[in-house]
Amino acid sequence: DEKIIAGISSGLAAYFSMEIWITRLLIILISIIITPPAAILIYILLWIIVPEAKTTAQKLEMKGENITVSNIEKTIKEEVNNVKNNFKRFAKSDSYKKAKTVINKSADATSVFLEAFGKIILAIIGIIFIIIGSISILSLGTILIFDFSVFPISFSEGSIFITQYAHLFASPTNATILLLGIFLITITPLFLLLFAGLKFTFNFKSNNKLILLISLFAWIIGIFITISFSLLEVRNYAIKENIRQGESTYSSKYTCFILETSSQNYNNNYLNILEKDNQRTLQIRPSIDIKRSYNDSIQVIVTKKSRGRNKRNADNNAKQLIYNWEIKDSVIIFDPYFQIQAGNQWRFSEIDIIVKIPKDQKIYISENTEELLENISNNRNYQKNRMGNKFWRMKNDELHYVKKP
């Protein structure tokens, strides 16, 4: 237990019940008498040959004591006392005091560094929160108060602002109150983000509980308003109604008919917002399907679709959809958009056009018209965006590509 190199001296002292310093002194004297090299060789041999006493029983055996419970208990107590005494001596030593001082100073310095580093991190987070919160609140505020946005939403060929066009999709009253509810839902967490940023950066005193309660109340009010008036608005979509605008029949006296789209107000957008006489309305692209006619005439069937809170309201909404087409000789010209009458709202409004072609009748589909097509069955399995600027012939129940007119 008290070895310096291999524990030979301490082992001999334990075995002969002597003080360790006596055995060490004897070993030194013997080494002088038999010469140091021989003494070193004998020491190494004893280190290799003599087994190390590791367990309590081996240590008792080494001391020449009987292996009994009382002796084992006595040995364990002595070892524990030795450890305690050694620790007490170490605790009173200058090395321990110096080490303790160094550790305390290191801990204090580390604590100061971590505190300063934490404050810097909180300040950086606070500044980020302030920037995000301020920009978001400014943008939302300008939308509702000044009817424009710092970051407008890109749409069609220009930019739109929610407050200006919300009434095109919901009744004016519901749209206004819904926007207020959405504003409360979105502005509340942004306000808390800004507040947290200011708190992190400037560390000022405030009634945090009161601010959180007011914010939570405003957020719950916003949710309640949004859900309530969304349910009111959903009622306007309850019933769907289809109205057939008309069915026009044309004699197929021409060898080829051309399906063309008028160029007026045409662009590649599915939906446009039209502003005229300080009124805004929606323009939406119709859909064209081409099917076989089972007589010798070409038929154009236009069906208007819309929804409403009841059958009468849905029927009225469908009737007020505005759409035009015309035929000039062998050219059938379709408007690229139908229009929702000013003052009305979009209610899943649609215009479906069916063009029925007799068997073996040839048609030409212009490039602009392909944007209005449904995915029409054809022998090339072309998608609609590849059917324009080509000639086709009706065969059975699908169109067949014609290479040359």
C-alpha cells in the first residue's frame, strides 16, 4: 500500500511487522555491501517472483495473520484510516492550498466569461428578433392601415395587396372582419418576438405576465373571429349549380375548322384581376374539351358553374358569369377568359366548353387555344401544351394527328 517502486520494502515490513523505514534502510546497507548492481538484480527478481498482495485475504496472509472475519474487518478499517489520514495530510499541504486557489480562480474566470458570452449571445438574438419583428409588423400594419404593402405579393403582371382584393373572394363585411382576425393571429406572436428582442437587448423591467396575458387574449380573439367568419363565408359555397348558357350548332360545310382564341387581354395567367371604372373584377380561364359529334354538325356547348348558399343563389351566381365566343366562317373564336360580374365574388366559378366534332372532320388548334384545352384523348398521347399549332382529324372517339393539311 505504501510502495514507491515495486513495494518490496513495504511487503517485507508488513511480513516481519517492522516499520517501512527500517526495511528500506536495511536494503540500502545490503546494497552497499553486495554492490549496487547485484542488489538491483536481486530487487528485480523479487519484483518478478514475489506475488502482489491485492485482496484483503492476501494482505493478511502476507502479514502472517489468520484469515478471519475480524482480521479482514481490522485490515479494511486500517486501510480506510490510512486513506483518511493521507487525505488530511494532503489537505493541509501547500500544494493542496495552491491547487485549490488556482481552481477557484479558474472557476471564477470561467463564470465571468460564460456570463459575458451569454449576454452577447442574448443581445445578438435580441437584435435579430427586433429586426424580424419590426419589419413584419411594419409590413402587416401598412397593408391594413394604408392599403399597400412594404413587400407586396407578386401576382399576374403586377402586384396585389390582400386588403384591395379580398372582397373578390369573400363578401365585403366578412372579408374585412376576417382580415382583422388574421391580423390579430399574426401580429400577436410578432409583437412578442419584438418584445423579447427588446428585453434581451436592453434588459429593462416590465410586467411580463400582464403583457403575456394581453397577448394571449388578443390571439384567442383573433382565432375566434377567423373561425367564426370563415364558417359564415363557407356557407356561400354550400350548393353547386350548373347552367347551360347555350348550345350552338354549325354546319360542317368546311373541310377544316379552326379553333382560335381572341388576342384581347390574353396572357398566360390562369386568373387576372381587371380594374375598370374604379371597380375590380376577376377574369378566369375557361376549359375546352373536344369530343365526337354523332351527327354531321359541329356543336359548341357552354356550361356555367358556380356555388352559393342555396340553389337560387348558386343559380344566380352562375348566370352572372360573362363569357363570349363567336364563329366566323370556318373559325371558332373563344375568349381566353370569362369574367365575374363587378360586385360579385368568386364562388368556385367555372366555364366548361365542349366542342363536338363529326367523325372525319378536320380541325386546326391554334397555339393560344391549347392553353384552354383539357387533356384531350389523341392517338399521339400528347398533353394539351403540345396540341397547339397542329391539324387533327376526329376518328372514332379521339383526335388523330394530321401531318399535312
